[in-house]
Amino acid sequence: MPETVKAAVLVEPGRLEIQGFPRPEIEEGAMLVKPLMCGICGTDKHGYNGEAVQYAGTPREVNGPYPAIPGHENVGEIVEMRQTKSESLKDFYGKELKEGDRIVISPDIMCGKCYWCKHSFGYTWCDNIRSYGHLESSVPPHIFGGWGELMYVFPGSHIFKISDEVSNEIGVLAEPMAVTYPLDIAKGHSSLPHEGFSSGDTVVVYGVGPLGLCHLIKARLLGAGKVVAIDKSEYRLKFCKDYGADYTLNVDNTTAEERRQLILDITDGRGADVVIECAGVKEVLVEGIEMLRQGGTFIEVGHFVDVGEVKLNPHRHLCAKNIRLIGQMNLCYTGMMPSIQLMMANRDRFDFDGIITHKFPFTQSLKGLLKSMEPDCMKVAIIP
Amino acid sequence: MPETVKAAVLVEPGRLEIQGFPRPEIEEGAMLVKPLMCGICGTDKHGYNGEAVQYAGTPREVNGPYPAIPGHENVGEIVEMRQTKSESLKDFYGKELKEGDRIVISPDIMCGKCYWCKHSFGYTWCDNIRSYGHLESSVPPHIFGGWGELMYVFPGSHIFKISDEVSNEIGVLAEPMAVTYPLDIAKGHSSLPHEGFSSGDTVVVYGVGPLGLCHLIKARLLGAGKVVAIDKSEYRLKFCKDYGADYTLNVDNTTAEERRQLILDITDGRGADVVIECAGVKEVLVEGIEMLRQGGTFIEVGHFVDVGEVKLNPHRHLCAKNIRLIGQMNLCYTGMMPSIQLMMANRDRFDFDGIITHKFPFTQSLKGLLKSMEPDCMKVAIIP
Amino acid sequence: MPETVKAAVLVEPGRLEIQGFPRPEIEEGAMLVKPLMCGICGTDKHGYNGEAVQYAGTPREVNGPYPAIPGHENVGEIVEMRQTKSESLKDFYGKELKEGDRIVISPDIMCGKCYWCKHSFGYTWCDNIRSYGHLESSVPPHIFGGWGELMYVFPGSHIFKISDEVSNEIGVLAEPMAVTYPLDIAKGHSSLPHEGFSSGDTVVVYGVGPLGLCHLIKARLLGAGKVVAIDKSEYRLKFCKDYGADYTLNVDNTTAEERRQLILDITDGRGADVVIECAGVKEVLVEGIEMLRQGGTFIEVGHFVDVGEVKLNPHRHLCAKNIRLIGQMNLCYTGMMPSIQLMMANRDRFDFDGIITHKFPFTQSLKGLLKSMEPDCMKVAIIP
Amino acid sequence: MPETVKAAVLVEPGRLEIQGFPRPEIEEGAMLVKPLMCGICGTDKHGYNGEAVQYAGTPREVNGPYPAIPGHENVGEIVEMRQTKSESLKDFYGKELKEGDRIVISPDIMCGKCYWCKHSFGYTWCDNIRSYGHLESSVPPHIFGGWGELMYVFPGSHIFKISDEVSNEIGVLAEPMAVTYPLDIAKGHSSLPHEGFSSGDTVVVYGVGPLGLCHLIKARLLGAGKVVAIDKSEYRLKFCKDYGADYTLNVDNTTAEERRQLILDITDGRGADVVIECAGVKEVLVEGIEMLRQGGTFIEVGHFVDVGEVKLNPHRHLCAKNIRLIGQMNLCYTGMMPSIQLMMANRDRFDFDGIITHKFPFTQSLKGLLKSMEPDCMKVAIIP
């Protein structure tokens, strides 16, 4: 086995280069994993552009850090592992782990001891959160991201062993699909008449990159009626048509008023039941609420990084329509495996593998990253 | 137009015959409708067998009545209507109605004035409920069921106008599909970790006649993982395979213990997340709970008529496993149109029309009714 | 009985005067009611100041109207009524009504026929909503508000007959107490760990006029732990101390940062679980979210009229903290009687009558209205 | 410090005696605690009577065990503790622990590694659950219950440090009060009109020993309207009157039909909204459902041990009324501290300390246990 591990490093905004790291000794309970496929996420793009403030206003607020090896949507193969004295290493479902196993790795490692770890569940609200792809590569054992030859997996990581029939692509999609959790929450609110997300509801998704597409598919899988996709990429809108969108709207060809009017037209003048903001464009907050029906649900899941402020009218946008708003960033790790199960149970219906439209070896990470910023791709992934 | 209206009448248990009735004058706000397709329901079969006590223990408790023209899952065409002075007749969604329109008719008519009509919503808990197919045909205007040439539709009925693209079959299925509402409720409970009905959950359906099949499909449409169908009809089990069941179990070939073991096997020893009782077999209550995981949800929707008692252990079956149980009979009328929307949005996935396996003209109602009691059919319908 | 009915009329912003109207003939199903007590609400004050845009962005958007007889929080005595031919007049609970009965009148009259009346429940989302106190007094039968000698009550109004033991004061408070419905919704969300409103939670109420005080009391009655009141009126803050506030903060003596720090201090640095905006001050939206813990619930119920825009950061204020936001204006009429029951069941604990601090005869309505705008009052009411 | 630790041991059904045990060496992360007060629970009484099957039908099913030192509702003082190498011992809220601290100890210790520990939250569904008061005293370090001089507290126990103002009594009540969690769940279901537990609802509690009384108080604290207590002990019924019951019914003076009639009378003929079974009497399941309104919620929390079967009619008791049933045994440990906070926030309203009506030194445990089986006591506690 090589003594030097090569990986792509985001040294600072705008500078991504291949570096070598010493192959680390592994501590008890840890593993070395060979990345098989690693999705490029919106936060990776933002990080390259220097927009790297996350969790603003919480104790976990971070900026960057730089340098770091990107890559947190990981499917890999266990290359080396070190058992603890007291018990064998197991995945999140109690399945024994061994070298050669193919696994999905949840992006976040929780401390298990802070207030949030003891009192909340599923969400990654840990005070001492560590996230693959967002850890300083200058600190040993260095290799904390999926864009490289090997990746160090800490003890206590959430690991999901996958069977042969689960493709790498579905493994990579487990993470963005788990981000769609607010749709599950909205389902939970739908017991109240005309609140939340009910069977047959009209759902609008703003911004249909991979995250938006996952929301669109999830809406379909949870019983949506009409689904509308809005984006500026014709490529992505066509993509959505193939994955179940009934209507697509290009923001370059339509005005906000025309978009609102279409939504009113297809809902007998009432407005959408659910609007999901996945664009990361702050103005969509107001535009989206304006096309929501009274009592509708707005899901704000597109602003994983800080891109500034927008003006809002508390009467018109919050009270007058009795809106419900669910904000979320990051994901519920408890939703990773259910997301895989959901995709596997609906493989006959959706070509999940096809969502990974481009693959680049990690040595060409920059090329992959730049590709992911163009309009004519869906999920771009890094491979060995 | 004929002055005499022919219809099938269930005169008493075991006696179904064709009778003639005078074509009625219609009151303000009422309509005459030509039935295009009318599903045969489990309660119709029970009624023929004399098991006709419904709503036992509530103010609405009824037995029968006899004689009555059966048929409450109706799609029809408006033949004649009489507007009210103050406003035009509209459907439940505010759409204008006119002769020639194709409509779905909700089985129950509510008084709109009693405590329940004012305080609850969607459910048909009305103190003065009147239900098509269950009204005495000896009382004018007589023709209150779908098994005949014409049907009288009272003012205040819940009417759903359907477009040309909605087939009669889907219209008929709106009613049993709306009965699956407990799955929506269970979705609402799933915000609590490991309660209710979550994405990827294992769902068992006991009794897969038309109602059980609707639950199976609905479970799929709301994001189930593995779905198991249990029945004694090989025909129906095969049917379920085509509509998304991952496993089928024939109660004639397996013991209760074997069935429980299979469920444990496919859930890593934990038991099913959701068990739905659609068989109307009282022993299934205990057998179903025994195969439920702790914290699982049991949906009891199969006992629309009274078929007696069963022994239950409050510790073992209710407390020890922290079970949640949702009982329901009848349906939410507010779920009728969403059910149609849900089916229309998933026509590419499920052949809903194919669920109506047999059709008989109303003049052969008895033949149809007897067919519906045999194991080699799914939904049997009455046509003109 | 007098042939002329005197009432206070808000002729235009800033002009309130006593006028005389002809005593109306009543239509079938209608009533004439003598107002016994009528609360002055925030929208009355806004209307006097010309801030009268309500339901902005919905089909129900209104401005004013002027002239109108104010008064929608009404307790009255039936003076005259006209039965319908088919049945006797009953209240919302099916209780027979007769002259001399004391009743609470829900402010809104619904059409019962539009989409929203058929598909939603409880909320007053009716397309054709009419609201007492907000109907043009120039249109016969003119007397549509509680600030006068008599009030015309339309057929189809939601009427709640009250027994002798229910004071007029509690009757008046039924309306603002029913506005606290978002706390019930938040209770419903609390099944998810650390979401919604759970037992023992820390609740902050911004703006503790009558509506804020009702939220404070409701929070207590639904199991809050620590409750914090924030206002600029020392009188109102002292009032809150007597009604269960653990902490009070005067915005004139503290900075936003000091207020946030206090909330952090009493929550071990985590922030409030629930923040309720009842001040109608748009800047509170951001200040309140800043003091919310991650996963906390923000209730926006203070902006019944349009007072402009505020800047918000979608990342920091919505996503980063995973907040849930419930907007509401107006109330659920189905919550009126439960609110009365709740107050009656807790009379030993809270002096509800004492919340009505000032009473003025309707001939002194202007004096009462001006009083209600001063800081040293709680609920001001109009009496005969 | 003594080298021998005395404690009461339930050697076998019907035989409780004082034994001596060697004072144990404590492992890393463990503590020795001096019990200050320990409540006697229904399972203790059942255990004495030989009814000791718990968790029947789950992987955790146990019978007994015998011999064991009873006592799982514990408040104690830390006498000795052994820090781990890596970090200081903390309570569930992250508060540092030291000798002399007064603590509440959650009855159950979870493994933290099994499927249930990773996938559920709050509930004690752990495959490897260990419960104080139910561990074999023949196995070192022996002293696993609160009825003695000292108690061994395992690493990983859920510990709640309490301040001076929290009385021992309130500390003891944290456990039974946390058992009332189904009322919180039912609150969560109440967003649906007329389901779950809404403000102003009528609540019936069957069996008002300490657990029933806790439910009665919790119902009050969460906004119940009328509350009815049913028991055979006049002492307990009087007790309930003082703690907020509006009606009390003695099963020795009334027939089941009379009790049902009273419930109908006070609910305008509709039945109770919520019925809670805390009696552990299996026949109450049917009697309670018979007095429930349609759509009502039945909470079955009284059968912590197996006492046999009862006959139930699936149509009449589950379907016809659309009932919702929540079964629970044991408790959510996450509810312990919120329960304390809830009691502390309502001390002015309820005399919680007064619920502990009798106290016996552990040397008189048998006397205490026998007392707790008599009708003229509420919670009996063991003290040093």
C-alpha cells in the first residue's frame, strides 16, 4: 500500500490543487476508506468562491475552513480498520463491518456528549460537530474528505453498509435525499385540514440542481399532485420533465408575475400548497411566498451559506396568509438509510443512477468543480 | 325518458331482485344521475349475508336497512337537475354543474347542522347521516343506490366533477382510496422518531381485496420500503405482486407463526412498522399486533360491520410494545378528490383501471355480487 | 323599543362620532343583540390611525372600510330574533336560542359555499368573509359593530350561548384567547424531539398588551416552564408578573443585545424554545429569531395590519437554525368555546376578569379608544 | 464509611427481607449514591405478588427477576464517584457532578449501541436495558435499588442534578410524571379537528393511584376542561378533588352503565374526548372505550405487567368510533427534567409534596409496601 496519499485540497478560495499526505496510522475504532464515488455539493462550489460562512448565528458558526480536502457525499470501500478492544466495529444498523465492505459515510461526526447530542435526535446540532470535507487538512491525520485516494473515518462516524444491489450513485444520493426531510415534516403537519403537505398537493421547487431534483422526486414519492420546477437552466428543466415535473418555468424567459400567474392558473387561483426554495437565491423567499396559497408551507433549504439579506413584509408574507415556514440546513443522519430504501423501492420508477451526469477522477477535481457550476449538468461526482 | 326506473333491490338478506320505481320529480338543488359505474363494496356483501350492523356503539348505529338499492361507490352522468333560486349548482370545488357532466358522488350526505357537522371536518360523523346504497327504497323518491338505471342525488351531496381524462374506474376507486386516510394520519405521526409511517418503512396489509389493495398502493405512493400482502386468495396475492407487493403470504399455506417469522426475518428481527387490517377477520387483530415492532402502528380498517369479539391482552398487545392503533370505518369525503389526483399523478406507475376486474350490468347484480365473494376477482363493478 | 339606534362610527381615520340609525327589520335567521361588553382590539386602534390594510396578498385584502361601527369582540343579549321556517335558531353547539340569552358572537361570518369554506376548517379563509366591526355602516341594516345600543347579527353567524357563571369579561376574552391557536399548533409539532412547544419550555412573548398577555397565559396553561414578557410599558410588565411571567424586560431600559443575553443566560446559553411576536413591530422578527434556539419555533401573530418591510437573512435567520415559523392573523372560530372552557377551568388560577382594566360606555368610545393606546391599561372594553 | 451496606431484598414473591452486602469498589464513571427518597411503584407491588412479567412479546420480556433490591424512583446524594480518564462526570444537561450533589436517577440504563438506541429516542426500547430495582442482587456489585443505605449507579445512567429548591418529593414524582408522555403525544395529534387532546377537552382517568393522579394533574396542566376521576378508594377520590378533578366516581357505588351515563351527561351526550387507563384492570379497556366519543383517544398506560386477556369487539370498539389508542409502558427519560420543570412552574397551583402521603425507612420496606397496597394512601416512599 502506498505510503503517500494523494488528494485534492482547497487551499484557499479559488485555489484547488493536488497534494500528498502521509498514510496515517489509525486509532482504535477508526477506518481507512477508499472513496468510490463522492458527490459535489453546492457548499463545495460556494467554498471555492469564498462564500463559506455556515451555521451563522449558532454556536457552530464556521467560515471555511481552508485548507481542506472537499468531499462529504461519500461512498467508499473499507481498506483498513482497527477494532476496539471491547467490541467489533458495526454500522448504524448493527451490521458487522469488515475490510472490503462498501459503505455510505454520513458527513457529520457528533460528539455524543453535548447537550444537543443528548436532547435532540437525528439533526446534527452537536456543539462539537466535525464534518468530512470541512476539516483542516493541515492537521493530522489530514485526509478528511472524499476527493482523494483514501479517507480517514473517525470512530463514532455514522456508517451505512450497503448491499451489492445498491449502486454507488444511489449511495451518493443518500445525502441530498436525506436533506429533503422538511417534506417529511410537512407531511406530519398535514393532518390539519389544508396545512402541511397532503396527497395530491401542488408543489413548486425553485432551483432544480441536484438538491432541488431530490426534493422534486421526494415530493412525487410522498404523493404530490402537480409538481412545478423553476430554474434558469434549460438542461435542468428538461431533466426534471423526465423525473416527474408537470410544469417547468425558466426564470430567464418569464417574469416573477408570469410565474405567479401560472401557479394561480393551475391551482384554480389559490396558489401552491408547498413551495421549496433550493436555489440559494435570497429573492426567492418573497417570490415564493407570493405564489403560496393561504395556509401554505414554505420550505427554505437552499441557503446553506450566507449570501445576505432580503426585505420581507411581516404582515403580508407571514401573518396575512397564515403561512408555515420550515427552515433547514444540513440533514438528519437518521434519514440516510431510509432514503436509500426509498430509492431502492422506486428504482423501477426513477433512474436514480442517471442523476449523476458527470464523473471526474479526483486528480481532475477542479475540472469537475467547474463543470458542476455550469447549467448543463445535474449531480457531478468525483471518482478514484 | 322512461317513466319507470329499474333498479336492483336487496329486499332482505339473501334476496336481491330487480324492481321498478316511478321516475321522481326532483326538488330544488337535487339531481337525477345515470350511474356509469358503481363498485361493489365489502359492506354490500355483508349486507347480502345479513351482517348489517354498522357504527355500533355510536348514535348512528344502523342495521341494514332492508329493502334498499345497493351501490355507494358511484360515477355517473347528470341527466336532470333543478337549480335553486339563489344560486347555480356547483361541485365541491366550486365548479358549475350542468346536464351531461360526469361526476363522482360521495356516499354520505351530511346534515350540516348537528354538533359533529359544525365541530369536526372531513369525517362523516353526522348525527343525521344518510348514505347512498343504505336508504330504504320503500320511501320516495326510492332510487338511492347506484345499481339501477337512475339515481336520485339529494341537495347538499358532495359532488366531484371529473374531466374526460379521469376514467370511470378511477372515479369508482376514489371512495376506497379515500378510506386509506389512516395512512395519511400515520404519516403525520411519523415526525416522532420511529413512530407512525416513515419513508422506507415495512408495511403489512392483511386482506388484499380492493380495500387492502388500495392500502397497499397508497403505502407505496407515500414512500413505503418493503410491502407485504397476506390473503388466502392466490389470485389476489398475484395481483398484489403486480401492484408493488415485495412479499405475499397465503394464510392457507402458512401458520401464524411462520408469517410472524417472515416479517421478523425481513426486518432484522424487529417486526413491521405498520400493519393494516383490511380482512375483517377479528383474529387478525392479535396476529397483526404480534408481528408489529415496538412503537409500531396498527391500522384497523377492516371491520365495517360487527362480526363479534376477540381476546386481547392489554399488557402484551397494547402497553408492552407501546403500540399506536388507529381505528376507522367509512372515509373522509375531503379525501375523495385528492385520491383522484393522486391516482392521476401516478397512472404511469399503476394500472388503476385494471383493478376493476369484472363488470356486470345492474340487471345481473346478483351475479356480480356473488362474483365479488369469490377469491378470483379484485374490484367488481356494476355498469348500466 | 327605540326606533333610532345610536352607535359610535369611525367615519374616517381620526374621526369617531356618535350617529343614529333606524332600528332594522330583521331577516329570517337573524337577531338583534344588545352589546353587554365589547373589547377594543389592536385593529381598532390601527383603523383609527388609518393603518387598515388587512389580509394583504390574499383575495380577501381590504382597506378599512370607512365608515364603520367598530367592535368585534362581543358579548351581548338577544333582544329580538326571527326563526326560520324549517327549524329553530341554535348556537354553534346545538343549543336552542331565545330572547334574553347571553351570547358570545364570533367576529367573522363565512359564506359556507366557497372553496375555502368547504375545504378548510376553523380558520376564516372564506372568500366572502364579512367581519363585524369592519362592515360599512352606510349600507343597511347599518349596525354591524358592538360599539352601540344594538347590533345586527346575520344568519349563519357563529354564536356561543354562555351560562350565568361565565362573566362578560371572559366572554370578551374568548376572541383574543382563540387567537393563541398557534401555540396549540406548536404543541402538535412537539412530538418531534426538541421541536414545537414542549412541557417545560422557555417561552418569550414580545408585546404584552391583551393579545400578548393571552399568549402568555395560554403558554402557562399548556405547560410552559419559564415565561418572559417584553414590552415598553412598565404597567403591562407588572401586569404580566401577576399573570405568571417569570421575567420581564423593558425595551426602554435594555438593548437588544442585553435582552438576547438574558434569554441565553436563563437557557444555559441555548436560546428560547418559542418566541411569540405580538408587538406588531416589524424589527422584532429579526430580534426574536436571534434569541431563538436552533430548532426553535417563532410565532408571528402581531402583524394584523400592514406596517411595512424588514430585512431578513435567509441563511442566518431561517436555515442555519432550522427554525419553524407559524404565521397567523385572525383566529379559529372553533377555538372560541374551548377558550372559554379553558378559562373557566382555570379561574382559580388567573383573574381573567381583571384583564379588562377599563370600561367606557359606547357614548365615550373615543375616550376608550384613546385610553387603549396608552401604556397603562390592559384590555379596554366598551359597555352600554 | 460502613463496609456493609444494608438493603431490602425481594427474595421471591411474598418475601421481602433486609440483607447486608459488601460496599462495592466502583468502576470508572460509576457512583455510589445515598437514597434520600424512593417512591414505591405499582410494579413493586405486582412484583411482591408474583406478577412480574414485563415487556411481554418484545425482546426485553422479563419475569422478575428475584432476588432484587426494589426501588427505581430515586432521589439521592452522591457519596462517592470515580471520574473517567478523559473527562469529568456530568449530568444529562452537561452539569458537572461532584460528591454531595443531589440527583434524580432515571430508572433505566441503555446500552447506547443496539439498533433501538441508535434509531429511536427518548423511549427505553434498548435491547440490553438494565433497570434499577429490577436487577439481580445476587450479582455483584449487588446494590441496584433504592431501598437501602447505598445504591450503585452505573456509568451511562441518566442523571439529573437538582437545585435546592426542588424537593425530594418532586424529584421522586419526576418518574411517574414522565410516564404521562402519551398526553403529550395526544396533544400532538390534536391539530386534526376533534382528534387527540385539545384545550377544554373532557378527560377521564381510570384508577387514581399515584400514576393516575399524575395523569390527572398533567391533563390539567396541558389545558383540559372537565376532568373525571374513577377509582374504588374514597380516599383517593377525595385526593383528586383537591388536585383538580371536577367529578369523581366510585366504582363500588356505581355501575358501568351509570358511569357511562354521567360521562354522556357532562358532554352533551357525546362521550369523553380522552380516557386514560391507569387502573391495570383489564375490563377497563372496554368500559373506557364505551364512554369515549367518536374520534376519541384512549391511553392504555396501566398494564405494566401481564394480568391476562379481555374480550374486545374490533368493529364496535376500534372501527365504528374511529378511535385512536396509544399504548405505553415505562417512560421517556427525556421527559424527566421537563416534568420537574413543569412541576416547579406550577408549585403555586398544586401541592406536589403532599402527593407523598407516607414515608417509611427502608428497614420498614415491607410495612411501606403493604401500606401502598391499601386504599388510603397516595404515593408511599422509602427514606433512609
